Amino acid sequence: MASSVWKGHLTFGLVSFPVRLFSAARGETISFNMLHKTDHSRIKQMIYCQAEDKPVPRSELVKGYEYEKDRYVEIDDEDIKKVAPKTAKVMEILEFVKADEVDPIYLESSYYMAPDEGGEKPYALLFQALRESKYYGIAKIAMHNREHIVILRPGNKGVLLHTMYYADEIRQVEEFRTDTTQVKEKELALAKMLIESLIAEFEPGKYVDNYRLNLQKMIEAKLEGNKVVETPTPHIAPVIDIMEALKKSLAEQKKPVHTAVAVAGEEEAEAEAPAQAVEKKRRRSQGGR
């Protein structure tokens, strides 16, 4: 059974029931140890006291907060426990917001929230209410030496909890902006068709970390004494003509490109039609003189 990262009570109005949190995801990567190049002995990081000029054991370490340059106040675990807010044991739902109003940029870490013994029925009630109302719950919880604002939302099997970044933690980057006035209707029509040609069901299991797989293959090749084969570098040609690039992209997909080209041609014809009508009218008027 997975170990819980938080255990306490969720309060929902006057309803209170016990819940547990479990980590919903973690990144997977290949880690390396640092070795001494000459003899391949593993390098160990040493905790060193600058004042006494000697290494010290972890048992002699304490936490300290630097309130002035090189001046510290010592903080121990009991001090931290004394100031822990009530949200260290009780998670209170503060409000409910429309699901489509939550910008995913605020979501940080994901957890499964499961009912603890005796909380199954109120948990199921909250889960079903969230599912049918299309609302998310906003709550507060203290965890990992920090108080978090969290979002509670219904998943496929139960309630999911996401810690949120605070508003002042979201970086406002001046360069992040888009000028849509440059977009032409014909280009947009082809771009939409390219999107439609790539539509598929969301199946996370079909995506793999090729970089991690390549690292694993490289390690196996070196263990077997084989030569490491370099991954070919993809050639990316610069986009000169957007319309031409879109047409070629569509041609490479399963759906035929002639549909998109025909639509683009119809739009061009529609644009030219008024001009042709004016020209015919002018000729008729000249012939009648």
C-alpha cells in the first residue's frame, strides 16, 4: 500500500471527515554518481565546518535563519511545530469556483485524496457533487513546511488535489504575447485543417521519454563494449512561405490535401469575383455607348 504524505480531516461546511493524500505522479530519470576519474571510486559529499576547519557529522547539524549577514537564530523542529497553522491537520474548503475558470498555469503538484476509515460516505458525496456541478473546491492545507492553496477536482476514480502557485509566484514575462493581427484567413483555415488531420484520443500511455530510453541503451552498449551510436540530428528547414508549408504538412497526413487547397482556392475565387463582376459591367457599359 502506498504511503500517505498527509493525513487529517477535510471540512466541508459543517461536514468533516478523515482523508489521506498520496502522491499522484513523480518524474522518472536516470541518475548518475560522481566518480574519481583515475580509480572510479565514488565521491562522497562532506559536511564541513568552516570555523573549525574540519568535517562534522549530521547529528551536530541544526537549522538556522540568517537575519543579518553571518548572524543566525537557531530554529529546531519543536519551534516549527508550535507555529504550524490548524491546516496542518485540518483542510478546510474555502469556496467553489467554476472548473473552466481555473488556469492550469496555477497547478503545481498532484495528489490522490482518498477517504480514511469512516469517511467513505461524505467523501463519495463530495466527489459526486463536484462531478455533477462542474465546480472545483478551493481549500487550504499545511504540508511540507508550507501552507498551500489547493484545488480539489473530480477525477475518474475519486477526488484529485492539486497544490497551487500563489499569484505572486506566476512570472509575468513581457515577451510572452501574441499579435493575432498578422494571421490571414486562408492561413488560419489551413492551420485548422492541419489540426483536424492530427486529432486523436488522449492516451498518455503511448508517449514515452525517448531521451531516457536512449540513455539506457547507451549505458547497455557501454557495458557490452559496443560503440555508442549517435542520435541523428533532425533537419528543420526555416519556414519561408507559411501557406506552402501548411499545404505540404497537410499532404503528409492521412487526410488528402486537395480539400484544404480547394477551400483556399474557393476563398481566392470569392475574393476575385467582385472584381470580375465590376470589369464585366464596365465592358457592357462601354459596348452600349
